[in-house]
Amino acid sequence: MPTTKRPRRFIVPMEVEQTQFDTLLDEYEAEAGDLLAAQLPDDEPDQLPIDAQVVAGGYRAKLALEPRSYQSEAIAQWIEHEGRGVVVLPTGAGKTVVALMAIERTKLQTLVVVPTIELLYQWRDAIVERLQVAPAKVGVVGDGRKEWRPITVITYASAAMPSAPIGETGLLICDEAHHLPSPAYSGIAHRSRAPYRLGLTATPERADGQHRALGQLLGPVVYRRAPADLSAEGHIAQYDEKRVFVSLTSDEQLRYESLMGEWKLFLASKRHLLARGGDFFGELIRRSGSDPQARRALQAHHQARMIALNAGAKVSVVEELLGKHCQDKVIVFSEYNALVDTISARLALPSITYKTSAEERKATLDAFRDGSYSKIVTGRVLNEGVDVPDANVAIVVSGSATTREYIQRLGRIIRPKQTRAMLYEVITRKTGEVHTARKRRPDDSPVQSKSA
């Protein structure tokens, strides 16, 4: 059996200049032998050998499926950018396959960082089954386990521990990479010495603006496709979107206007003070700790939002839509668990929230998967990080203003299928929810509206 000299491990300080890092990277590639650019055939600049018997990571890997065209395009762009960068694809479009292709081509010691316990095991199984890597070569760290292997899947929380030995890897993969720039997790990228880095996400943008750090932590966005584009090309399910508008009752409307009046009055009197530092809401929250007026204003705004998002008429609309889609698999999403509990009780739907035990959640999702349940209602807990069985209808009774959450929920129904998918948004008219719903929607997302 041929042998390959194992590349030296380079310690790259965080403050090292880019030219110095590039030099170390060049040396690493030259010694590894099987790495990215070192052995690219002249006629196939975007491909790497996939049948090498002896590799830097000590495992064999071969993808057991045919990647879709856009997945191949994504990995080619990643290689073009010297094995560093972020790939942005919709939920349900197969981002995991892109990562498996990166592992297959580099065959290095690899660390895969994921946000949840559920994803630990989903990724391990995908690497073993789809990449045909020996199970003994794939370990998980998290959920009480510490299995450091040539390919290790680890939670963000475990990888962020100062004692975690995450430095000695050649390839760093960050799933749901928008989590990485947070203060709690950015140290993962700084402590890793991996010369090759791949981030995966449906929406890299963060409300706090920290997504700009992804370029330094993992590399630039090297490939991006929108749900509408992939749907039009037939890669994911075709889908329609409709907004259903409801009204508050007279009592709800009076209460809402009273609370919003208190909020607006406070803003009119204090806006000049809050805007001084450039962080309006940050300053407001800081002041609420010692200023009773600021605290009451925040409480009024929150209570008004709760009235709008949890309007009583929404339950009747959900009941109507479930009747219309009695033969379909439907997921009902709510921003607040109070409405999840109300819908579950009134319409006899199984529910999943952050309070649901792991055993019950698994049982509910398994029943949804095998068809025992055709409808479930949930809060934000199923937005990401969970393998949700395929559905073809989503009803969003309330949500945040973030595009990420919108795309995550849309992704639950657009996995490739023959049937056309449908996303409903139930919105309370004459409230701030109208603006919230408009803000979270991507610019390229067409929508129809109707009143309930």
C-alpha cells in the first residue's frame, strides 16, 4: 500500500499577517499531497481525486449519491476560493451534500460544528451513509460524549469550551454558520488552525451586523442561491405564498391602540436622548433598568405586540385552512408558545415547543413522518437544527421580522417533491405585524393576499 507523508501541523497565531498565513498554507498544501490545488488535473480544475487509499485524515470517503448541479457549482466555487468561504442555500436544498463533497475532496482531519444535539447524530449518520466513511472514523462530541475521531461532529457549545482540542484539523465546517460570529462562538474559528474552512447557512445576515465577521472567520460568501431560483429550475418543490389578513376584535383594538399610544408618546419625548449613541434600542434597554418610564414603555410595546401576534381571529383562520388542506401534511408555526398551546388545545393538534421533552418530540416527529399525524403546531424550536419530516403546507400564524426565520420555515415544505407546496402567513391588519411581515420577506418573493 502506498504511503503519504503526513503534513506538518502549523500553529498560526490569530494576529499573523495574511502574507505569512499564505506562506504556511502553501507549505501545508505541498506536503499533504492529496490536498486541493496540489493534484488538480489540468482538464478538470474543479475536481480532486476521490479514490486515494492513503490520505491525511486516515479514512476513505466516496460520495454515494449524484450531487445536484448547483451543489457541484458551490463546491467548485469553494475550491476556486482556495477552500475558504460560505455557501448560502435554502433550508431543504441539501447544504450537507456540499460539505460531504468538501470532505471527500480534501480527506483531512475534519471538524464539523453544529448548533444542536439532534444535528450531531444527523451529521454522523450522513457522513457514514452518504460518504461511506467507516463508522469508527466518525465521532461526536456533545450530549455527554467525547469521541474525537478523524472526522468529529461537535456542538458549538462544546467547541467553544477553552479545553476543547479543536486546533489540529485540516478542514473546519460550520453548519448554520450565522451562529459563528456571536461573541460566545467566534473563538472557535480563532482557535482552529484549519487552512480549509466551509460555512453553510440559509441566511448569513445577522440583526447585530456581526455577519460581516464571517469573511475573516471562514471566508467570503462564495456561492448563493435563493429559494425562488432553485424552485424555478426544478431542484426544489414549486411553491405558492399567500397572506391572510385578520382583524382584532373591538376590545383587542382598543387595548392595542392604548398600549401603542403609550409607546409612541415615550418615543416622542425621549427619541433625541436614545439616538445619541447610534444604538437606539440598546440604549432604551439599558435605560429601562433604572428608568421606570422607559421600562413601562417597553412593557407597553411588548404587550401590544402580543395582542397583534396572538389575535383571537387567527385560531379560526388556522381551523379553516386545516379543513382546506385535510389531505396534506401541515406544520403550523407561532412566534409565541401561548398561541401554540391555544391552537393545540382548541384544534386537537400535537404540539412541540421548547418545553416538550426529547422523547415526546421524537415520538411526535416520528408519527408525523410515518403519517400517523398529518398536522402539528410548533413554536420557534423547529426553525432550525432539527430534521423535520417532509410537509407540503406551512401556516405561519406569527413570526419575527428576520428573513432567516422566514426562509427556515419555508424550507420545511420545499424539499424536492411532486406536489406543489404552500406557505400561508396570517397577519393582523392595522398593527405593527403588517410591517414585520413585509420586512422578513425576501425581495424576490411573490405573494398573494386575501382577507379572512
